[in-house]
Amino acid sequence: MAMPFEIVSQLSSGMIRGLGTVVVFVAFVGLTLWVFNSKRTPAFAEARLLPFADEPLPNEATQEPETRSTRP
């Protein structure tokens, strides 16, 4: 029975790179399916508006806009 270190020492660098490529490809496919899943559309629509969450909407504006005075 081979010890784990002996197994690793027998793997070539090409085999390790190939396994890494397979892992990254599977992660890419999984992430793509997760992003384009139609069940997530409402959650992503809400998240898309998060950068504007702290700004009041135009119909919620309660304060008059300030104007500049030309008086000295």
C-alpha cells in the first residue's frame, strides 16, 4: 500500500496542473449556472439597486432644494 507522500511524489506536474484546470472549470460552470438561474432574478434585481439605497427617491424628497443668493 502506497503512503500519501509516495502518491504525491509519483504525480507529475502536468497531472497536477490538469487536475487544477478541471477544478477551476467545474467552479466556473457552477458559478455560471448559479448566476444565470432564473430563481435568483428577484434577489439580483434587489441587489442591483443597493448602491442607491442611501439616496432618497425623487418622490420622497421632503426638503426644498437650496438656491444660491446673489446678494452680497
